[in-house]
Amino acid sequence: MSSLVFVYGTLKRGARNHRVMAGQEFVGAARTAPGFRLFALDGFPGMVPWPDDRDGVTGEVWRVDALALQRLDAFEGLAEGLYRREAIPLLAPFAEANVEAYLYARDISGRAEIGSTWQD
């Protein structure tokens, strides 16, 4: 079984942690629906729900197998409560697709707001 995952930071093609996506299928460039924003963490971004956002976040959709999803969950620190994986709305052509993303799960107080695009 495979899943669709939206990545927006260091996992994107050409970014420093893209190796974690090895063997998985790039589906296409994507943007979330409005309502999400990126914040600078410690050398990587965190996406959080942001009701006032009107732009959404840019990234990529990947089709990943079950083993890759487990690897991504470990990489993103789900067990430690760093991120949580949940379904998010994307704009066309992925508006009808069930796509999950890793949302930052900790406090963003004092973190710099990046906006909609992470440059690695």
C-alpha cells in the first residue's frame, strides 16, 4: 500500500535530506490550500496551521510505500512529539487527493516566520 505525502522543506528534491525519499515516486509540485505557514526552526522548517494565511505553502507530493512512511515518521520525530502526520488540503491538481503532511507539533513562540516557501 502507498500513501501520498506533501513535503515542504529539507526532504524536497535537491534539498539536504532528500536521500530519505530514496526509491519513492515524485508525483508533482504542489501548494497547500490557504491556512498554513512555515516557521524557521533549527535549520529546518516547521509547517503549522495559520488561519490568517492567504497563500498556503509550496512543496512536493510524493507517493511513498509503507516502509518509507515508517522511515519518514522516524525522521520527523513523531514518537518524540516533534511533528504529527495528518491529512491536509492541497490546491489543484491535488485538491481531491488524500495527502498527508508533517505539521510541527511544538510551540512556535519566538520562531521566525518564513511564509510559504522554504529555501534549503
